[in-house]
Amino acid sequence: MRTVPGWRIICACAHGLRDRGVSAVTEREEGTCEAVVLHGTKLAALQPLLVDEERVQIEAERFRALGDPTRLRILSALALAELCVCDLSGLLGITQTATSQHLKILRTFGMVRYRKQGRMAFYRLADPSLTGLLARLRVVSREEGLARECQSI
């Protein structure tokens, strides 16, 4: 029988569960399964719907790009208006070099686009749906903060 690190296996036979298709009972922390039971029909239906490994890697890289606070601030600013690199760096209080490096990463992942106007580069969100994603992140963060405050009372 395959065991999962951190799980303490208890013999299913001793608990009379073997007859019900349970191969092992485990002790785990709250919020996890206490019995190892695979629901084959459900898994078979879900398997073809899962995102393939290559696509998941790409999406994980995108989320990593969003994991930097400065890049999130840049996206938030661009959700409000198209801005040149100079204005972005002034607004965020960071150097133009740092701003350009962050914008390059965001461009690589297709999150921002730019247009040249003379010697100026103006940036905007590549996909308007990013505005909704940023707003949803703020809502989740706010709700999480409120939940923490309630727990500390």
C-alpha cells in the first residue's frame, strides 16, 4: 500500500472498513480526509478536463510574475490609465531602470503592451480582464484581512 509522507496509517481491517472498500484509515490534521478512498467514476470524468502539465507551467510562471508587489502596483496603475515609463517610475517612487525591468517581465507574459510616441514609451494593460483580476485579488485580500481580524478578537 502506498503511503503519503506525514500520514500515520492505521489498519483498516481493525476498524472493519476493509469490507467497505477502504484500504486504510489515516490520522491527519483538521480539514483533511480521514480515510483513503478514491472515487473512481468522479476521477475518470475529471481527468480529461484537467489542464495539461505544459499549460500549468505557463500559468504558474504568470502567477509568479504577479507575485511581485511592484509589478502588481504597476498593473494597478495601468488599470487606471496608459502611462509612460517616466510617469510610472515617478508614481511608484522607483527608478526608471527598475520600472523598465518590471515592465519587460510583464511584457514577456503578455500582461502589458506599449506604443512608442517619439522617444516616449506608453504602456497599457494588454488584456482588460486583468483589471477584473486585480479587483478580485483586492476583494479576496480584504476578506482575508477581515477574517484574521475577527479571529484575533
